Amino acid sequence: MRPEIEPVLSTDPGILEELKRREPIFHRPEFGTTRTDFDGMMHPDFWEIGASGRRYSREYVLNELENRHQHPQNDIWETSEFHCRLLAPDLYLLTYTLIQDKIRKTRRSTIWQHTHLGWKIVFHQGIDVKDE
């Protein structure tokens, strides 16, 4: 990795720790495992871009999560390199690296909004990392 191309990433330590515990999103059973739980985690306008580059609607993601939890798999998730940046009042960008099953490496970003109901996921994106 060439240091001159890496950005300087600022981190809010308090918010960072809160949000780290919630990632990877939808894979933390302590925050829920049902469609209703997942629905409650999402902002009404939620959408995401998968590592493939395809865009996914809120409804599609909810359907996929419901199906995934009806047919669970034993995935190994390793997260690292977390950074958090305030974008606007109560709106945060969390970025990190995810290694799935010790094989697939992706860079992830989630926009989180802190509301009176708790944390809501506004947007999520994953990008496959090929070569560094």
C-alpha cells in the first residue's frame, strides 16, 4: 500500500465504539434476527450498493435477510480498520475492512443516523478489494 494515496481518516472515539459493535450490519444477533428487527434498524429511505456494484432496494434487502435467517450459514466475519466521520448533525460515516471466511476482502461503508429511536442505517456499500 502506498501511504501517499491513503486519506487521513478522522475518528470520533465514542461514536466509533458504538457503531463498531453493530458491524457488519445485519450480522449481529444481539441487534435482531427477524424481518421486524431488520426493518427497525433501517432508515425508511435505506438502500445499498453490494460489492458487485449492483444497487439494492430496502425491500429487496429485507427479503434477502429474511431468507438468509431461515437458512443460516456459519460465516466467519473479521472486521478491522474502522474509522468514523461526522457528516452532519447526528449523521455519521463508518468505514471498515471486512474479511469473510478468511477469503473475500471488502471495504465497507455505512451511513448511520442517530435518532430518538436509536441508530438507523441510511445507506451501506461494499466494494471487493482485488489488489493493493
